[in-house]
Amino acid sequence: MILRDRAGVLTFAPIGGETWREVFPAGSWAPPQDTVSVRTSDLRVLVRSDAVAHLLSRLPGRWPLAGSALRCVPRPLRDGAYRCVAAVRRGLFAPPGDVCPVVPRHLRDRFLR
């Protein structure tokens, strides 16, 4: 996702990190920690396929069209498909266990704490 965001409109924060704790203080509602979540500019919190559709709509090129097409599918169906992909993605796209990911220097300011 970050590689497609050439304009740099998206920022990222780790679940449970400093930014997460500021946005979702202890005792408040927080999205599930095992799924993608997005906090929009108008402070809404989107999860699962709603979050993915929102992210796609913010990318350049034809990605917003994909986000719009995704929104046309009823949420129960797209969330079901999201859960299926999430269940197998680590097996399909797993990085080697002995490699620690390093964020390139030019992208580091896009990651919040």
C-alpha cells in the first residue's frame, strides 16, 4: 500500500503503539487488533473491507475505481472474503523468519509511533 501512495497521503501506526494508545485510550472502544483499521480525516474508524475500500480510494491511478467497486459488494460478503484472505495471507506472503524488515529512509516519517 505504501509503495502505491506516491503522494504520501497515508500514514501508518502500529497497533498498540503510542499513537494507538492516544487514539484509543484504555477502557474506550478500539477496533479489533487482528485486522486492518483506518482512522479517517473526519475521525471515523473503519475496519476490514471498509478500511481497505477507503485506502484504495486514497491511492492514485485506477485504485479508487477498485475501492468504489468493492463498496458495491454487500459488507457481509466482502468482510467474509476479507477474513478468508486474512486467514491464508501469512502463508502466502510470509517473509523469511530470519529477516527483520527495514523501512527505507525516505518512508520513515510516514510511520507514527
